[in-house]
Amino acid sequence: MIRDTSAQDQIVSTSTPGSAASTWRRYRWPALAALLVLAGIAFAVHGWLNASRSFDSSRVRIAQVERGDLVRDIAADGRVIAANSPVLYAISAGTVTLKVVAGDVVKKGQELALIDSPELRSKLAQEEATLAGLEAESSRAALDATLTRAKSRKDTDQAGIEKVAAERDLQRYQRGFDGGAVPQIDLARAQDALKKADINLVNAQADTRLQGQGADLDARNKRLLADRQRAVVAEVKRQVDALTLRAPFDGQVGQVQAVQHTNLVANAPVLGVVDLSNFEIEIKVPESFARDLAIGMPAQLTSGSGQPFAGEISAVSPEVVNGEVTARVRFADKQPAGLRQSQRMSVRVLLDTRKDVLKVERGPFVEQGTGNAYVMDGNTAVRRPVQLGVSSLGEVEILSGVQPGDRIVVAGSDLFKDAERVSIN
């Protein structure tokens, strides 16, 4: 008997269309896709609910907090200026005659310009004539004082002689009276004559003293008037001498502000002189760093060739203009050769170095000064109190509020309008 394959066959149940298994196999992948979409929507809704506003990341700048050394320095571009560059002025109105032109090298005391002022020269002549008259009066007063003292001494001497004569007459009458040859009345008359001579001597001595004092006072007053006029003449002479403008030092003529053979008013600028042996560097420093600058603070100057030179702060302006303070830096050692007016130089002033501190890139959030910063939590910027320390041009120290690795919105946070949470897309 031949066996067939019927023993190997198994009965398989087939599901009919529309059953549960057939439905699952058909919709399982679309269902999974729908679940992913719902999860994304839920995540977006959760982020939107947690942030009151949303901004694009291109509108802000985010920096990471790190630990390291913070070097506080000031870097600025400066220009070379002459430390000594006075402008000479016309001391009086007159016609100017220039002896030099701009750019001429001059020596100390060299004539630069001459101002012709007839009014000032005439005033000098008048004051000198007045001085001559007062000096003559002073001499005459001194002579009168001498004559007065001589006459007073003459009167005193005459009174002294009369007193001596009266004393001798009294002695003679006294001897005659004692011998009985002279009556008592003559003796009494001689005694009265001595008293009169004594009184005349005392008065003559007092007159001599008083007349001498009066004569001395008159002579002194005349002498003081002459001295006062002598001072006036010296001042006018100084003004006349100042009509000739001379170089105050060895240097170079700068800008000439007067025109040849023109009439200038008093105190009008004529020309400037530049001292080529003493240059300084003028820099502009932000107002926030100005309080840290001090005269004598070391600096490094770099020329266009890259060669560094040692320098130090020589002056800091007390005035703030357009948020900046003007400072001057002088060369600590011998200044380099070949410097020119208005030449550009780079200046770096080292303030101090803070070791191992929390720091972050400096941005506008430092100047806002609210005491808060936006720290990133995923894609959400959370407003958090942050205490800042000192700052340099590129970095700022953080004292508290964040940890190393945190990210802070350093620029663009002014768009958030002090919102507590902001979404960054």
C-alpha cells in the first residue's frame, strides 16, 4: 500500500477580512507616526507654556561660564601729541609782522613775530615822563628834609649857646650879690634869663625832632609815589617787549593763525610752537575704566613697526565727554626717534590680574546693571540673580549665581523686557 502526503498536512485557520489582527497589521505604522507627532506637539506646548516669550537664537549671543585667570587691562589706540605746544597771543592790538612760517625749526629766544602798537609805545613814553617828574619830586623832598634838619639843628645849637651864656651871667651876678656889689633884683633877673634859655633849648630840641620826622614823611611819600610809577613803567616795558614774540624753547613752528601785515585785536592768537623733544600719547578710555586709572600707572606703547616701549600714565582728565575720558601716556624711558605729531600708536594699560575666578564673555548685560542675568536651561533662558565682580575689556568676573559650564545670554537680553522665562529657538 502506497502512503500519500495526507499525514503531513496541517489545518491552518484563515482569518476573514475585517478581523482585529488584520486591522492591527494595517494601521500599526500610521499609529506609531501619529504618536511621535503628538509627542513633538506636547514637547513644544510644554516649552511654550514654560516661556512667556520666544526669540530666535540669531538675535542673542550666548557665552559659557568658565574658570580661569581674569586679566584686567585697557587697550586703546592713541595718537602722538606734543606735551608742550603753547600758542602765542598778541598782548595788544597792532599790526603783525611774521618772521617765520609753519614748519620752521626755531631756537629758544628767536624772534617769531613783531606786533607794532603805537598806542602801547606812546603809553610807555608818557609813563616814563611821569616817572621822571616823580623822581625829581622825590629828590627835592629828600633835599628839603635835609635842609629842615640842618635849620633845626642850627636853632637847637643857638638855644644851647644862649643857655650857656645865661648860666655864666647868673654865676657873675651871684658872686657880685655875695660880695654886696649887685642888688638882689639883678640876681633875680639873671635867674629868670637862665630859665628862659633852658625853656628855649628844650623847645628847640623838640622842634628839631618833629620837623625831622615831618620832612622824612614827606620824602618817603614822594619816594613811594616814584616807586609806584617805576613799577607801572616796568609793566608797560614788559608789554612793549612782549610785542616781539619769541620762541619759548627749541622746537618747530606749528599752525600760524595770523595773516602777514594784518591788524590784530588784543589777545588774538598768532602762532603755535611745538616742542619736538617731548611727546605724549593721548588715548580715549571708557568711562567705566576711568576710575581705575591713576597717574604713574605703567603702560606699554606699541608703534606701527610692532616695537614695544615702556610708558606711564601722566594725566587723566576729570571730564567725561561722550562716555569717554581723555588720558595721556608719556614714555618712561627715552622716547623713540622719528615720532611725528598725530602719529598712531597702540597703548595697553595693565590694571591687575585675578587668579582662578569664574568669568564669562563681557556683553551689554554688564552695563544694564540690573543684578540679574538670563541663564540657559536647555532652550529656555531663565532670569536669575547674578552678582558680578570686576571686568576687563573682554571678560567679566562672576561672584555668585552660576556654576562653571552654565551658559549666559550676554547680548540681546534687553529684548526680553525682564521676562522670567524666555524660549530661544
